[in-house]
Amino acid sequence: MHGVFRDDAAAVFYDLTGSGDKEIIGTHYATMSVGNGDSLLYILENKNGKYKRISDSIYFDPSTQVYALEHKTDGYKDILVESLFSKKPVIYAYDKDKGMYERQK
């Protein structure tokens, strides 16, 4: 199983809130959307010793960049996702009422 993680998944620990606690930002390459080859990006936060998903469906191409921006929404850094097919990147921001990152319109 150890080799499966390196080949099929990627994750980083990154403090999105500035609290000193690091969230997990990661993907499992097998979680692809239908037909376009994108992977799901997961953002997990440690709440009372258990990691809970705090991201809605964030699709991205693993060959592009994902950035944690300095700008914060509701105390969490915004996430910028580049796209191979669109010149305009997509920004996801945290919504404290929903407890989730969501796509900005």
C-alpha cells in the first residue's frame, strides 16, 4: 500500500488560517470527473482530532498549478486553480456559514 500513495495520490500540509494548525490539501488521481480528466482537490481540516472535508467539488488538472492566495475570506486563504482549457483561473473561497470552500462567481 505504501507505493500506492506515491503513485496515486498527493498531499501537502498547509496552514490556510494562520492558526498554526495545518490543513491537508490533496488529491487522489483516481477521483476523476466524467470525461475531462480532472481530479478532485480535497481540503481537510483537523477538528477535535479528526480530519473533516471543508471543500466542495474542486476539480483541477494535476498538470496545472494550485495556489493558496494571501487574500482571506472568512479567515481562510482563498485557493486559485489554474486551467488548461480556460485562460481565466478559478478562485475558491471559504464560506463560514456553510463550513466549506466554494467556487467564486
